[in-house]
Amino acid sequence: MIPNVVFSIKCKDGFDNKWNNKYVEVTEQVGRLGCFGFMIINIPGTWFGWWSDEAFALYLIVDTILVMLYCAIWIICFKKNSVFRAIALSIIPSMLFLFSGIMSRSVLLIIASVLFAPSHIVISYKNVK
């Protein structure tokens, strides 16, 4: 979330969405809020936990690597508006949410990430072109 906070401070006017597709935008926002929420809140009967301690360790390692990669690309490419930056900074969180949902066996996180990933990636790509 730190890169998002820094972005909102630096870009007070917010994100200029050049591609207006309300259906995709709503799908992205529903998915985004679901991903953020279900990474923190586990609703009984929709979250089944990790298969083993090893699975939990793998979850922590992979999520840490993805967060570090996201932050590194964000820092390196902060002032560059390129297709690489847009795609990388949309694919990495999408992978993080989906992987986290699968590893924690969270049905709602998986659903939210499936809504979020394609819509976030396409919005990011369309806005850089």
C-alpha cells in the first residue's frame, strides 16, 4: 500500500483514466476492495487455511518476493510511463492476490482476485497506450 499512498500524495489530481469502460472499472474496484478485504478478513466457511506449515512458509516467501519486486519496479520506473511499468505493476499484485487466495484456500479471495486481475491489467494497459 505504501506505493499507492506515495502516488496519491505526489499526484493530487489522482489517476487520469483515459479508457472509459464503466463495466471494467466497476469490476476492477469490486475486485480490488475484495482482495484488500479478504487478505485481512477471513469469513468462516469460505476460508480453509493452509494445507501445512510448509504451504504457509511458501505463501510467506512468495508473497514477500512479489511485494519486493512490485516495490522495486515501482521505485525504478516511478517517473516512466511505459507499457512494461503498467503491465508489471498490474500483473504482480494480481499474482499476489490469486496466489494468496489459492494458498490460504480462501474462496472469496480467489473470486475477488479473478475479478480484479484481468480488469486491472486491461485498464493499466489501455491507459498507457
